Amino acid sequence: MRRRSLPLLLAVALLAASCSESDLVLRDDRLVRPEPEVPPGEVLTDPDEVTELALEDLRTYWAGTMVEVYDVEFRPLTGGYVPYGPRSPLPACGPDPVTYDQIAENALYCPAEDLIAWDRENLVPELQERFGSLTVGLVMAHEFAHAVQARAGVRGATVTLELQADCFAGAWVDDVDDRIPTFHTGADALDSAVGGLLELRDTLGVPGYDSSAHGSGFDRVSAFQQGYEEGPAACATYADEPPAVVAIPFGSPTDQATGGNLPLDELLDPLVADLESFYAALFAEQDEVWDPVDGFEVIDPADGALTCGDEEISGEELELAAFYCVADDTAYMDGEDLLPALAEIGDFAFGGELARIYAFAAQDQLGIDPTDEVVAGLHADCLTGTFAAAEFLRTIPEQRLVLSPGDLDEIIIAFLTFGGEAEASAFERTAAFRAGFVEGADPCRALVD
């Protein structure tokens, strides 16, 4: 018996662009959400039409929502909505002139002129082509949220305002999904939105409360998911209760030079030691005794079939495979294609995958055997989040590793890049991981109780 469906390469494209301005709770009804019914109507794909449709709906949405959330009327933008490009007039924003190079491939809300502007030639068409209409709408919803903040008099650190705007964008996405087919969240739309948010993250190493910080990819996806799941009222609490951010500065020039990544031959031993120590402590909290995993083996699918108990796994099936074999208490991973691909993402992409295999070992030792493979996978993702939080907070006994900038983002990128045939979406996996990270093992247990 093996635990872990074999990965498939999903190859979600990420876009190198930026968008500027100026506590997730895992709910039972959001695990493996059923595919919503697509509302009737035309699906727009022209970038200009998609942008116009999003802004039109956002005006209607906030006309009602602003009263509900802030008890004030939404006032129309006095400066309006301004598309621009390399040869188009640039929007005025305060007393200083703005050059195209300063705001190329961007979207912004300008408080001084009370306008929303976007690069219609080099940002929106590429967003539309590579991520789809929902991501275009998400970007507009983020900027529109800044206009809402200005009207509500919301103040706070830059990163708080940016994450609140992501949260409000998530609330709009959940609302518009049932009404406008262009912004339907079915198929891979939410995963593409996650990919877009990751590309809009801060540069690695920017501290969370730097004056220019917008949030790490992990922070931004988490805020978006909270708005999507809990609605705009939850986002409004950010002003008084700012969300914790996990953006990590580089610890040394050497750390910065390597992008915070250890070579895998230097990572494996301390990672296994931390995983063993983490699970020993977690099991002890539950009056259980953790039995160390017997081994970890890197395999070459070209060597042929591998036997796991009564099951023979062919060399073809082993391609891109990572799994725990119950019969020999061993973790296996394809070292020819999967491991190098994870290493290319970053060291904690590999770390997260090995931690997930350990979570399947924990399921076996605790006698957890969900009949639903999707739930089993989400439980493993959740426990992986709990382990990552322990690494981040440095609460693992005799801990040997410390998280570096981008480590948590690397796990989400791996979710987007690899997935099994019987696994949840990257969006759902990220939510489970985030729940374990924020709340510990309790929501993980709730998944399989």
C-alpha cells in the first residue's frame, strides 16, 4: 500500500508583472467545493471588454457593499477610470509628472486624483492571455478596494492596506462568480488567480512592514482566500486587527546571494531531523508515540519497477512520483525529474513535498485511512502547514533549519506546478496548508474526524 497519488505536471504559467498602489479559517463547506453552475450569458475574452465589465460590476457591488460594511455611501471616483500605454496620455497623479517607465505594466489607484489607471497595452492583455479573465477582474478589484479604503478613511501600514485590498478582491470574486460567466471560478480560474497573486508579490527579502511592502505571495494569497471564504466584513477588520505577515528578511549576505536556498545535499539531513523531532513532539501532545520513518530513497524510474508490499509500481508510474510506502515504512521520490524540478522552484518546495510524505506516514501511524483520496491529501497538506509554522516560529525541539525568504511561496508554486489525478485544486490545497500554518493541527484533525 502506498499513500500519495502520483503527481502530474500541471505547468501553470506565471507572469512577471507587478501591480501597485500607492487568518484563514478552514470551513467545512470549502473543502473540495463542488463545481458551481456557470451562470448563463456571454463569456468575454477581449481584454478591454473584460476590464470594462469588471469595473462596471465593481461600481455596482460597492454601491451596496460599502453601506453594509462601513455604513457610508460609495461616492463615484472623481478622476474616473484611465487606461494608458506607451503612446497614450499618462494619468496625472499629484504635482509631479509621471513617465510611462515609472508605471509600465501596472495598475494603480491614485488618491490625489481619485482615479484608477491601468496599462491597457502591456499589462491587461498579458494577464488575459496567461491567467484569464478572472485574474484581470481580480487586479481591478484590488485597485477598486483602495478607492473604498480612501472613502472609508482606512489607515494603516502599507502592507495592511495592500492585504486588505486583496481580501476585498477575494470577496468580490466570490460574489461575482454566481452572476457573470466571464468571471466564473470554475475549471482552473482560481488556481490561475493564485498564480497571478504570486507574481504580484514583493521582491524576496523585503520585510513585511517595510514602507513599500505589499506582502509575500503567501500573505497575498491568504488574504484573498479569506475574503473569498468569509466575505467583505472579515476584510474590514484588518484596520483594527492587522493580519500577521510572514515576509522574512534575508539573514545574511550569503543567504541573499543564494536566494535563501540550500543545496539539497545539505538540506536533507537537517530537514529529516526536524521532521522527526516535529512529529515526535506532535504525537506526544496526543499521548501517542511517533515511530521514526525508516528511510527516504531517491529513485530513478529508468531502473524499472519498484515493489511496495503486494503492489508493483512500474517505471512509467514512478515518473514524477513521491509517496510513502506503508509496507517498508519508506518515503520515495523520483530523483531524475521531480526532485530537480522542485529544487528549481526552491529548497522548500522539496522540503514541503518531503514533509507531505511524512504526513502520510503520520496518517498510517494514527490509523487514519480516509476513503476519499482528496481529503487524505488535504489532511497531509494541512499537517505540512503545521510543520512549516513550527519551522517559522522555531518551536521544534533541537531545530536545525530556519525558514528563508520565499520558502512558503515555494510550497504554493509547487502546488500550482504539480498535482495528482485524485487531488484537490492548488487553491484548495493552499487553503488547507494555510489552515495548518495559522491554527495548528486542530483543523487538520477536523478534516478526517
